[in-house]
Amino acid sequence: MVKIITGGSLPNIPWQDRPAADRHDAPIWRYMDNPIISRNPAPGVARVFNSAVAPYEDGFIAVLRGEQTDGVPHIYLGKSKDGIHWDIDPDKIPFTDEQGKPFMPGYAYDPRLVKVEDTYYLMWCTDFYGAAIGMAKTIDFKHFTRLENPFIPFNRNAVLFPRKIGGMYKLLSRPSDSGHTPFGDVFVSESPDMIYWGRHRHVMSKGDAWWESVKVGGGAAPIETSEGWLMFYHGVSSTCNGFVYSIGGAILDIDEPSKVKYRCRSFLLTPEENYEERGFVPNVCFPCATLQDPDTGRIAIYYGAADTYVGLAFTQVELIVNYIKAHSQVCQSDTEIGIR
């Protein structure tokens, strides 16, 4: 039996059983009342998408990519009792520097939220003389202290592992360029203190399958399971009408996450519903967070849809891990330690 090791019991995880009429091959199914966050959700915010969620107190908290009506993205805070219905703070998250002085990013998008030990860490794409990774920490979601940028430009899609590995913090990222990157591989880096990052290792490149033939990038924080780190990531294909973003799945080695043990050749979720195919940027399913309950094996996946909405999907760890293993295809660059 495959078990979830990440996190404690989460009996209030949002959940909906798989519809009997669901015909999708992969064992992931959408929430029937998607999207859970629609257009114009707060004053001055036109769209919320590509956002991250975590359990907090007796409910859930979210860091949200809020595309302002002036087109500039920033990060907003959301709170929910059930993980489905959200109250969104109309003010941007108030970041400060380590001396407590205001230190707001020029822009911020695609945030992730990961708890490591007693601290919640936020990661996002920001302006650091070019697209780069911004980071901050909080313990109470009232005070948000920005940390040093971990890397120079150009980089994005930063995702922390939810615990230290070998005594070190581990961070996934996707080096890029200054534009809408037409390429991209996933790398993992480590740090003893969340300040100095090194020992960079290649994890995985784009795949041969059509849905990830242009680039891949990190998604939700990896989930620790008895089979390894379960990683939901995004894969991108190119069509005559632009990019298509789909959700893929892989399992990384538990002690050396630069090694890919299994990688699903087929996508797990691709744009098919109206709210995924139509929007500000059409044809996008972009995973940013999961919730998981070790007691039941349930996993809830939060994903951005068409750069316009937030969607929710569900799976069970036994089903999804076995599916990834049964449909796995890895290559040498996946399975090697990632040094050349």
C-alpha cells in the first residue's frame, strides 16, 4: 500500500468522490462546481489564478496571484473554512525587509506556499533586474519578511520541499530567459540556511510526449510518500494557436531528488473544460498546490485555469502513484544524479 508521509491528519480536506460517469484515463477528477475562484473576486483585482493553499488553524490559507486591473500581478491573501469558498483580502500582502521596513516587489506572480518545520515560506516570480525568484517567510500570516533572492536572473517556478533532506533545504526551480521562455528544465538546489544556495542538480528535461515537448516546470510542493516524492508539475506543448499547459506527474528519489524514479508519459490533466480552454490565456492547467490527508490517502490539487480562474481536482495517493508507475517512461537524464 502506498502511504502519504507529508504532514499530519487533515480530516477537513476538501473532497468529492469520483463521478461514476468520469471517463478520463488518469485517476484525477475535477471538482464539479469549478472554478472555485472566478473573475473580479476583489476590488481592483480582475483575475486570480496560479495560487497556493495550505492548512492553517481550523481552516485553510492561500497566497493568491491577483492580476490587478492595471495588469500588474501581486500576491494577495485568502482565507477559507472549507478550502473551496474563499474570502480575499483586498490589500496586497505587506512585505517588509528584515528590519521591518516596507519592501514590496515591483510585481509578483505564480506564488507557492510551503511549510517547513514551524515556518511558512512563500516563493514567487519577481523583478530582480529580470525575472527571478522572490522569497519570504511568515509564522502568523500577519508579518511577511522577505528573504534574499536565492538566484540571479533568469529563473522562476521555485518550489520548496516540505522538509529538509540530509539536513539541507531543497528547492526546485526552472532556469529561463527574460521572455516567455520557449524552453525549460527542472533543477534542484540546496541550502543550509535559506540564504546561500548551491549544489545545483538537473532533475528532468522536457519530454518526448506532445504535451511536454516544449518545456516543463515545478508545480505543487512534492508530497512525501512511501514510494518517493510525488511531484505534480506542468508540461507545455506548442500549437499553431500558442502554448498548451498540462499537468504531469513524477516520483523522485526520497534521498536524492535529482533522480527521477518514475515519470508518467501521459498527462494527468489537460485543458478540456470551458474554464480551462477559454480565458485571458487559453488552454492552461497550471498546478500550484496540494492538500493531502495521510489517513485516507486523499489529495486535493489546486491549479490555475486559463490564467483566469482557480480550479480544484482530486485523486488518491494509491491510484495516482500506481498510475504513474504503470505509465512510466524515464530516460538517462532523468535517472542520473544530475551532474555533468
